Amino acid sequence: MTSIEDVAVATGVSTATVSRALRGLAGVSEGTRARVLSAAQELGYVPSSAASGLASGRTMAMGVLLPSIERWYFSAVLEGVDRQLRAAGYDLIVFSLGGRGANRERVFHRSILRKRIDALLVMCMELTEEEHRSLRELESPTVVVGGSVQGVRHVGIDDRVAVRDAVEHLISLGHTKIGHVRGSGSDGLYFEVPRIREESFLETMASRGLPVRSEWCVFGDFRFNESKHAVTQMLSTVAERPTALFCSSDEMAFGALTAATELRIRVPEELSVIGIDDHEFAEPMGLTTVRQVPEEQGAFAADLLLGELEGRTPLQCPPTQPHTLVERASTGPAPS
Amino acid sequence: MTSIEDVAVATGVSTATVSRALRGLAGVSEGTRARVLSAAQELGYVPSSAASGLASGRTMAMGVLLPSIERWYFSAVLEGVDRQLRAAGYDLIVFSLGGRGANRERVFHRSILRKRIDALLVMCMELTEEEHRSLRELESPTVVVGGSVQGVRHVGIDDRVAVRDAVEHLISLGHTKIGHVRGSGSDGLYFEVPRIREESFLETMASRGLPVRSEWCVFGDFRFNESKHAVTQMLSTVAERPTALFCSSDEMAFGALTAATELRIRVPEELSVIGIDDHEFAEPMGLTTVRQVPEEQGAFAADLLLGELEGRTPLQCPPTQPHTLVERASTGPAPS
DNA sequence: CTGAAAGCGCTAACAT
DNA sequence: ATGTTAGCGCTTTCAG
């Protein structure tokens, strides 16, 4: 590998000057900079991140800790994070717990703390007190994306209001018999979001004086398949059917939609379905939903962290991210 | 930060011994090792990856270069890669081109080559000759996952055969009027797979003496929405409809399914639909498809690379990954 | 089995 | 504007 030394020799300057020139620092004459640049180019020189990281204390990499990569929300956030990071010349290191929390300790110690990252973005999970302390000692700025977590600032929509908007949309269409398809965090990894969504559903119903029937509330595990089964089961056994279903995520709403189709229950004439997310499939499936844009959330969070790494003053309370009701064909007036 | 020096002092041994003890190398008495371990534990010592990377030349990180994170196949592969890496104590660095190939040069030089990774897994895209050379100089083992690429070994299914299996399944059901929903790589990032799938469709049809009608072949861009529109358009304008549709991916098959539903075309009575992938939604949507398991492919590729990093002899031709036809409700006998 | 010492390749004062 | 000089924290010969 060609090192900074080689470039220095080739240009006839010191390594310090090469370093300065390459990083665009002030205090290098234009002539020298040009010669350094071309020599570096010529030699195919690429600085070693390990060496510069060791010397400068900055790794130019950011970590993202998440429960799993594959879920729509997570990969979308990742996409947004990556976009900003790439633009800023930072690398993205992914720490996935792969659905299980078991190896979490190892992830944290063997990876995150190894001075490999300058900042950490945590997706929808709580850090233990000890993990927090470790990060504070490392002085790595941290932010949570997606689910509010006590004591840590977070970037995300206001789930409470988003749910209320969804449910009130149903109510405004005349629905009173409203069921709920809820999720939960696998292994308690991101339990906050499903909980808040359920609470808000109950609150909104209560505030409108509408009863909630427990047989209309089923568990869809944030998944299409689970939701489809649960909803099928519910719709085909219950004495009286709900006229609308609020689903805590679009994927579960897809399940509800599919269940309805298979049971020959017309949507929205007999059953309205609303979700949350605006998943890529929501539009083609005609699903009414509350849109959130995870990619933007990820980008926002990444920018926030990036800003702090560049010395901007820490933002203690990032602004709430926007959500919007998107009306499509899956909701309609309650049957009379 | 507590350094190896601190641990050495606390234990009363040299840093060299601490290093050996912590890494489990031979030549350290059990007593010493135990004392070192407990001191390290006590002090909360975590080795710096930059320092050890610089000194040893191994970063304990692997890179994954992909066109975008969010597409199902990519994130699923990533999940598999991460699983194996995590188990081996390696970190995962993600280089996403974010759909556009523009910043590719920068990604490569500013990131990949910066001695930040020990090996590179490339997803579905070709490396330029120069990129290859760079990696060879770095001596980083490389492998491509998902689409065969000339001159580089790759891990993936045999797309040609997979497509043939799908199409022959339709033919065996008596279909002769078969259409195709094809994809393509965005910006030529992963053009190989869609091309092979299309070719194989044509070949299979030809080999059975079946004509291919160009008006039945539409472009779905590997997406639900595009596919739905294209299929809707096609089915509602064509003089005679096909009785079956082979879709180059499940997501496009979902689009076809949805299009059919909206047009009140019964599946599979009037139209059979088959995809490729076995996407998470395929089962609940009742889609017949050819299953591939990207997570396993990613894990396999990661293992392959990991093995070489540990000195196992390079595998020039990784075995073809398996695919299986999964029959569900979306395919049935051709209408008579 | 353990220690001393020489770097790995770069950055960051401090000089000039 | 540029060079000198120390390290950054670890690994790795080479001795003992």
C-alpha cells in the first residue's frame, strides 16, 4: 500500500503538508496542494482510516444499532441515514441484534465501544443504564430514532397524535364499531411504539365515548401474515363484526385487507381499514394510512449527529417529525 | 479511555502479555490470563479497533456494497451477512449507492479502500476493472452475491433454471398463453439478473414451441406499483388476454395479483400468476413462487469470506444456492 | 512464559 | 507556508 510518506517523497514535501493538502486545510499554497493532489492521484494513494482514526480520534464512521435490518421501517431509516452519511464522507456501521437480544452485550462491547464510531444512532430500543454510561464516557453523541425512549432525545413522529388522527378519521366517517390490530416488539426490543399506539387507540375511543370490544382487538405482531390470520380468525368467529379496523402498521393492515378479501367482506363498504406508515405497498393496495417517512427521519437524525460532531450545539429536543393522513380506497363511510 | 497500558499496570505485566491474554493466544499461563481478564473487566477496558487495526493490519470488519438497502432482497441478504459476521466478531460496514451510481467513485475511494474492511461482499453489481485491481492490491477477498458477474465468483441461485422451473410449472398446468412482467436494474446497477430472467423466459417458451406475444410482456421495474400499473394497462387493453403471467420477482407478482383483483379477473381461474423470491408477503397473498433464501445466501457468502480471512483456501466456484417451487393459490390449470 | 522495543500510518502541536 | 517531532494504542518480532 502506498502511504502518505510515498506521496510526500514524490512531491518533495513533508507528510504534514500532504495531510493538510489532502484534507483541504488552510495554510497550503495552491501550487503545493495541486502537486500533492496529483501525486496522490498518480500513486493511487488512499489514506488509512485506522491510522487517521488513531491519530485524530475521529473515525469518520457512525454506528446504527437496530433490532433487525429487514423490517421495512428499519431499512428505510437506514437508507436515509446512509444518504446523509455518504454525503458527509462518513461510513455506516450496522449493528443488528438480529431479532434476539442475546448477543447484545457482545455487540456493545466488542463493537460499538471499540472506538470504531464517532456517534451512534439507536433505532427503537432502550439502552441500559450501563450502555448509556459507556457511551457518555466515549463522548459519542447518541440519538434514538423511531420510538421515544425515556431520558434520551429522539427523532420520530408523535405516535400518539398519529394514531388519534387515524382513529378520528374512522370516527369522522361514522364508524363506532372499531377494532384494533396491534403489534409488539419482538423480545421487547422496541416495545414503546406498539404500546403507545395501543394506548392512544384506547384513549381516542374513550374520549369519543366509544366502547372498545376486546374481541375486536387482535395481535398482528407487526406482520402481514400474523395479522392476516388473527383478523381472519376474528372476523369469522365474532358475533358482530366491527365496521372498521385500525392497524398499528401498514403491514398488519395488508393482512387485514387480505383477510377481508378472502372472507368476501367488501372494503370499504363493509369494513374500513386504516394503517400507519405509508409503506411502499400502501398506495398500490389502496390503503388509507397515516404517512411517516422513515428515510427522512433517518436523514434528520444523521444530520443532527453529524452537526454535533462538527461542533454545532447539541439539540436536546429534536422537532417532532411530520405525519399526514393519506386517504385511499380502504376507508369509507360506516355502513348504515 | 482506559488503554491496554492501564490493564498492564493494574496486572503488573507488560502490554504484550495483556494483548496475548485478551486475544486468547497461547503462551500465557492460566494464572496470568485470569488476572489480566479480571483487571480488564474491572477497568472496563475495550480495545481500540483503530489501534489494533493499524498494528495488525486486520480491521475485523467486512464491507457490503449494494445498490440500495431498502429492497427486500438486499436487506434480507444483509441480515444473513450480519448474522455470520456478528458470530465471528466482525463488524458490518454498509456502502449503499442509494439507487444512483453517481457517487460510486467516492464510495469506493473514500470508504472501501481506506483499509477499513478486510473483505468485501458486492451485491448484484459489476465492479469496474479498476475497482477490481484496487481490491486485489488491498488483497481483500471479494465475492458477489445475487447476480453472476463475469470474472468474479458469485453466490446465488441459478436464475436460468429457476425461471425455467417457474415457466414450466405454468406450462405443466396447460398454459400456453403466457405473459411476462420483467424488471431491470435501476441505473444499470444490477442488470444481470433481470436480463437472465427474461432470456430464460424466452428460451423456455421457445423450447416448448410456445409463441411469446410482445403485448403480454410488460415492464414492472421490480416494483409492486409499477407492475400493477403496467399489468392493469396490459390486461385492460389487449385483445386477447394471457392465461398466465410469469413475473421476474414477487413484488411484481403482487402488482399483477392486485391488478387482476381490481379488474375482477379471477386468480387462478382466469389468470395464473407466478413470481420468484418467496417474499415475506408471498405466503399470505397466496402467491405461487420459486423460493430463494437471500438470508442464507448472505450468510453463505459471509462465511466464505470469513473462511478465507482465516486462511482457508479460496473457493473459486461456490456451489449454486438452492431454489424451490412453492405452489400456492395463484396458479391453477389453464382455462379450457 | 514474559518483556522490551520497534513500528503500523497518520495527525497535531510547535517551530521555523 | 512548511517541516519537525511526538505520539495515538495496539501488535509483533526478538530476546530472555
